[in-house]
Amino acid sequence: MRIGVVGTGAMGTFHVQTLARWVPGAEVTAVFDADLERARQVAGEVRALTLGSAEELVEHRHVDAVVVAAPDPLHEELALACLAAGRPALLEKPLATTMDGARRVVDAEVASGRRLLQLGFMRRYDAAFLQLREAVLSGAVGEVRAAHCVHRNAAAHPSATSAGVLVNSMIHEFDSVPWLLDDPVHAVTVHAPRVPDGALQDVQVAVLETQAGRVVTVEVSVNARYGYDVRTEVVGTEGTVSLTPPYGVAFRRDRMDGVAVGDDFVARFADAYRVELHSWVESVRGGAPTGPSAWDGYLANQVAFAAVDSLGGAGRVEVGRGERPEIYAGS
Ligand SMILES: NC(=O)c1ccc[n+]([C@@H]2O[C@H](COP(=O)([O-])OP(=O)(O)OC[C@H]3O[C@@H](n4cnc5c(N)ncnc54)[C@H](O)[C@@H]3O)[C@@H](O)[C@H]2O)c1
């Protein structure tokens, strides 16, 4: 499968390298980034073409499928371009930066009559998250009553905003919590510390109520400084189950006893990205993507925009539920 990659920043570069080194049957043939120098450098590593625009890449005769790793505000238009060209695409999250935009993408995919898009919710491919889900759904901790999630990024992206903490970062929990518990989010209330006017509202804590009546807390920070840290604990009537940090080695030095905490999401989820891309390529070669769909992206966006309203002063906000279009049956 010949793949074109739009956006060769931190995420796009890692996807290019992963596709080239780890995914049999995949070849990166074209790259575009607004920073042409950066695009050239990344393309050079895998001997791909550097193209002059995203539109050119999507329609290029040497491109069978597209990876979109450009900034969030471009996801909607790039998804629509891929759908118009009939190109399967792996879109980084979020699906779109507005609810109307998310709806436009879903409507366009439904109108095309088949699934072409997959969302970059890579936690669904992470071995630890998969084991956690298996434990929860098999009843290993009894009836699930609550869960607690922590998601701390080491340093804020220059584009970070208070709403973005929810739409860009907490979006991972808005997808992973319903997936882990097999239970959609029914309502959300966001709490944020008081900060000086205009300052980034970081850290934020959301309380999610699920359709089955579970309560889930989610703490997200985009500027935790000490490192990148993702934790989840699920509390049931018979016990709890939680992710164990992916520790490799422990140090005792400089009067400290402990393990290093990386600052890099790529390192923490490197294997998940590999499995994600591998499975995406396999499924697209087999006819259609089978991973997280545009509908999953739409549902996560619904929670995210309810959360944005809550952050803006609306208190507890119930999450609307649309009817799942037929093409997403089983998604
Ligand atoms: N799934 C995940 O775990 C995960 C992790 C990080 C980022 N992301 C997502 O991946 C995307 C990229 O994030 P990043 O961390 O790599 O950001 P980044 O800032 O490192 O990279 C963004 C790249 O997009 C390029 N760009 C800007 N405008 C463009 C345009 N008009 N067309 C093409 N390229 C353009 C920039 O030059 C830059 O190279 C975002 O949507 C982000 O939400 C996902």
C-alpha cells in the first residue's frame, strides 16, 4: 500500500518511520508539510516524494491511502478531501475542531456508502489498555462502579488552549473510557482551577457519568513538567484493576530511589502506534478499515464539546446521542 503522509511534525514523522520500518506491505511514497524543509528531510529518510500541497498528495497517482498528522484545525478539510478522492485515511485525533465539522465528515462518509476513515485513538492498540479492558469486561473486579484516569503531558504544545485541553488532549479519555467500560458517557462536568485572566486553565478535572451510572474522574494536564504520565484505575465491587507504569529499569543515584519518567508520548505508545498502523494497513488492504471509526471520533467530539460548555460555565452537561449510521454497525 502506497501511503502519503500530511504533516511531518512529532506525530507524522514517527508514523513515517514506523510505516517504513515496521509495517510489511506499506511504503511511504509521498509527504507534504507546510514546512517544506522539514518535509524534505523526513521524505529523504524513506525516499518518498515531497509534494507541494495536501490536495496534490491526496490525489497523487502514487498514493493509495493517506495518514493525516497535520494540526487539528485541518483534520476536517483533509478528511473531506480524502473522502472526495475515495482515499482511505488514518486521521489523527480529533475528528474535527467543531461539532458541525465532525458531523460534516460523518455525513460525507455515510454518503460515500462505505468506511474509508480510521481515527488515531491508539490506546485501543496498547497492550496494557487491552489487558485492562479484558479484565474489566470479563468481570474480574466484579461490577464496575467507578474509574480514575490521569493524563499528564510534559509540556504544552504552542497551540494549547483551555478548550484544547479537552478537545485535543482529554479526547483520548472521551474515547477510551466508553471503550474500556463498554458504556457511553451520559454527562460531563468540568472543574478547572482559578488562573489569572487569559492564562491557560491547566490542570482540568472532568467528572463523567456513564449511561449505566458509573462515575469516572479524569485529570488532564498539558504542562506537567515532570514527564508524560498516563494512568487508569477501574474500581469494581470485588477489587480494582489499573495500568502499571511501563517501567523498564530503576535507578538509585543522586540520593534518589526510583524509575525514570519519560517526557514523550511517542515513546510510551510506540508499540501501540506500530500495531495501529499495521492493523490499519492490513484492514485497508483487505477492503476497509476496522479500527476506530469516524463515528467513534464523532462520539468523542460530542463529549468534548459538552465538556467545553461545562468549562465555559454550564455546569453539568448531558451528552447528546445521535443515531449510529448503518455503515458503522459493529464499530
Ligand atoms: N494519537 C496521538 O497520540 C497523538 C499524539 C500527538 C499528536 N497527535 C495529533 O497529531 C497531529 C499532529 O500533532 P504533532 O504533535 O505532530 O504536532 P507538531 O506541531 O509537532 O506537527 C504538526 C506539523 O504540521 C505541519 N503543518 C502546519 N500547517 C500545515 C498544513 N497546512 N499542511 C500540512 N502540514 C502542516 C507543521 O509544519 C508541523 O510539522 C495533531 O492533530 C495532534 O492532535 C496525536
